[in-house]
Amino acid sequence: MRNSREAEKARPSRRQVLAAALAGAFQSAFAADAPWPQQPIKLVIAYPPGGGGDSVGRPLSMALEQKLGVPVILDYRPGAGGTIAAQSVIHSKNDGYVLYLADNGAISVATSYRSVGYAPRDFTYIGGIGELLLVLVVNPAVPANDIRELVQLSRTRPKGLSYASGGSGSISHLLTELMKLEQRMVTEHIAYKGAGLAVTDLIAGVVDYAFLAPSGVMPHVANGRLKALAITSRDRFAGMPQVATVAELGFPSLQSAYISGLLAPGKMPEAVAAKLATAFQSVMADPALRKALEATGLIVEYRTGAQAQAIFEKDFEKWRNLIAAAKLKLE
């Protein structure tokens, strides 16, 4: 009987249970209404320092930092064509303290031909940044001055040519595979954890050629350490006006670009997503940021979150259909 009475006393009353529930609800409501942001924000970048992602992420992080009043820290997660970064984001808390500088290599391309643990619809889209064109560059020792000569050289060399990419499944990888298929080239793919490492080996002659972002190759083209054969945009790039477009050279199918956007983990609270979207739209209208982004070769074009999501999902369909039609076997 004594143990029964003690147990009864230890058991919380209905009033205590109700009070605890109300307290929990109050705390949850308070947390939901708490000002955001209150702590540093992490901006995940899928490539190592020195590449195209870094040249876009760094000025963007500084602009967001000034706008939001908290540090925005760059978190580099290179490898696997950007999917390592995307996977880390998709499994992060959706509280607004993890952002993702995304491109279509990880969001649209990789998801179109293999299982990576996420789909384009699984993210919160804050907004679109623009498109980053690519430059076809070769080591100066490679005796080719245009695409046709490069194609012919790959067929005549006993072991063909080697090309670098910023990772298996990246846009740079896919473009070179398409060129290989269409032109019946003999090539070997060397995948790197980001464009910075690829540029280093390209200059050293470890690999022969690559499609890379202008920001990572323009200084080396200017000083003769690399040779530019073509650019993948529709029109010539103001930063490299001497380089012809792939369409001018008779290869319109190679027109392509990295589509860049600011994303976050899925199912982010609407209030936080709205604050982020407003801050992002504001910084994208800043002439200083636009100038910094354009200097990297980015064709800057702000888009809302809904517009950005529609573009990424349309790009997903494009690459999925193209890969199936071309019967590409990607790693």
C-alpha cells in the first residue's frame, strides 16, 4: 500500500501535464517567432577554393553578411560532381543557417542519370543567380588551334587525348562526353575534386584539355600558360572577346552553362524563407555585387525562388532526355 501511495504521489497530475504541454507549446511558438538570423550562416560550396564556385560564393557571402548582419561562412564540400555538397545540405537542419550555392551539375545533371539520394524538388529555392559559361582550353603543347584540330588529334594520337573535369557528372564532364560521342574522339576522362585542381594539372601538362569556367582560366590564357579554343555561350564573352563561340565554329550542340542559384534544405519555415528571399533579392540588385559576379564570366540574372526551381527542373528534363538519347554511360 505504501509503495502504491508513493507511486501515486510521483505520478504527475492532470494539471501538471497540461501546464507542461502549454509551456512546451509556448517555447515552440517563441522559437518560431524568434528573430532570424541570430548566429552565423554557413554557405556550402561544392568546389574547392580557387574554382568558379569560390569566385561566385565569396562576393555573394560578403554581400549577404552585410545585409543580414551575421557572419556568412564558406563551407567547401568538393567531390562527386557536386553531389557531396548537395547531400550534406539535404540532411542539414532547415532553420535558415545552412545555404547552398548550387548549380545544375549536382541538381539537374547528376539526378538525371543516377541515384544520389535527392531530387531537384527536395530543396528550398531562394533564388536564381545566373549562368556561368565554359571555355574549352588546352595545354599550349597540344598542337591544336580549334575544335576540329583537337578532334583530329585525338584520333591520330596512339593513346588519344586526356581531358579534365571538375568531377564525374559535372557539366564540364558531360560536355566533353557529348563532344567525344558526336565527333568520335578517342579520349580518357580524369575527374578532379573541383576546377582549381584541374587547372593546375592542365597547366602542368598532366591532362590535355578541359571545359572550365572563365574565372579559373582567363589569367592563364592571358599569360600563355593555357590556350583557349572556344566558349560555350551563344554570344562572345566580353572578358575574352577574341575567343569564338562553339556555334561560330560549327558546334552549336555544345552551347551550355552552369545554372547557378541559392538553395537551402527542403521544407524551410515560410517566414525564414521569405526573409532570405527578400535579403537575396536586395543583394542581387547591388551594382557592386553584380560587377564582381560578372567579372567571373557569370551572366547575372536574378530570378525568384519559384522561377529558379522551374529552370532547374526543366534543365533536369533536358539532360535526362539527352543522356538517354545519346546512350551516354556516365560514371
